[in-house]
Amino acid sequence: MPSWMTDFLGIAKSWAQGSSIWRFCMSLVTMMMSGSPDSLFPDAWSYITDTLYPMMLTIGIFLLNLFCLIGFIRQASNLRENVTTEMWIELFIKVLIANVLMTNGLSIIQDFFNAAGGVELSVMSDHYPDIFSDEIDAGAIMAYLLFGIIYIVVSAICGIMIAVEVLARFLNLFLLTAAAPVALSTLAGGRGIENSAYAWIKSFLTNVFQIVVIAVILQVGSMMIKTLGTTDQSIFLVNWFDGATEVMKSFLIMVFMTTAIKGSDNFLKRAFDLR
């Protein structure tokens, strides 16, 4: 079809706007997924490490001593259970572990960042999945005339939602890093109080390795959708309406990947019991 006709019908314009919005969002997501939080957002990371973390570490040290005292009193005043040497050893081991985690927290956290980034780079391909087709035929004309505006809106909403989900992961990691000393200090409190430390560890692991799940979703999900809707080109007039199939597949993959990425943290929590 001549280019002036597609421009007149608004087909090329709606396709170009929708595809440019999606590709911009996907390129932004790919850029954010290619590095660790400390390298992508150095100013925010410096604020966390130079200001918030030392302040929270001071509070955590105070709470560590307080929780250690609480754990000691709880063990000594527990009349239902016999006070044994094993109880004291368990308490002191937890205090020692909390001290090590708090004093070496930043280096341990960065090691996890690098580990997750290495796995993610091995999963992602060189290019983000592209779901649009340049083919303009009778089917594409009807689809764009009927759904052109919706196509642009869906592209914008889905692309922005995926970008926001990835960006929110970095914010959660920054907040978890700042809260680490206070959360880990509860290990010294013994059973019951230490649940806060375990909750922090689970939340941290979920957010760190969520990027790997998102990378797998982008790759595997797009491959799954591309295998759908194949038509037999030998059937009469079928090749005239291939464009409609591509448009519908574009709608499907955008909604499908957005839903899957939004639920990537729930997948980790269910699969590895990080709840």
C-alpha cells in the first residue's frame, strides 16, 4: 500500500507512536537491568552508604545490646523450659552472626547485587524483545482503524508499568539496605523477636533476584507469544490479513508480559517460600 494512503488513514502514525513508546520503555528497562543499583544510581547509593546506613548502624548497635539483654532475661526467666548450656550457646551465636552481618553489611549486599547481575546478564539477550511488525495489509488496516488509539494507550500503560516495576525494585533495595542494621539486630533477641531479621532477609533476596525472573519473563514470554497465531499461507487471501494477527499478538504480549512482571515477586515468594 502506498505510504501516503497509510498516512492518510492514520495507520502508520498510530503504529509508529505505539511502537516508539514501547521500545523506549523496553530500552529503559534493559538499561536498568544491565547494572547494579550502586552503579546505575550512584548519588542515591552514596546517600544510603554515607548518611543513612551509618545512622541506622548506630541505632542497630544500640538495639543489638538491648535485644541481647532481652534475650538473656527471657532465657533466664523461662520457667517452662530448663535453662541449658545449649540455649546460651545458641543466643551468643546469634549475637555473633548479627555483629558480623551488621559490620560487613554493605560488602555482603554488594556481593548479592553482583551475583544477581551476573545471572541476569547470562539470561538476557543482546536486544530486548520486539513485538511489532512492519507489515501493512488489509488485516492491519482494519485493526489499526478500529484499535489505533487503544493500541497507543495500551503500549504506553504496559511499557510504563514494566519500567515502574523495575524502578521500584531499585528503590526497595535502597530502603532495605538502609534498614539492614536495625532489622538484623533483632537476631540477638532470640526466638520471636528474631522474626524481623528473617523477614528482612526474605524481602532482600526477593528484591535482589527479582531482576533475574524479569529477564526470564522478557525472553521466554516473548518467545511463547511469537509461536501463537501462525497461519497457513497457502489458504486463499490469508496473507492479506496477517497484519491483524500481528496487531493482536502485540496486544497479547504487552498485557501478558506486564501481568507476569508485576507478579514476579509473588513467584519468588511462592516458589522459594520467601513470605
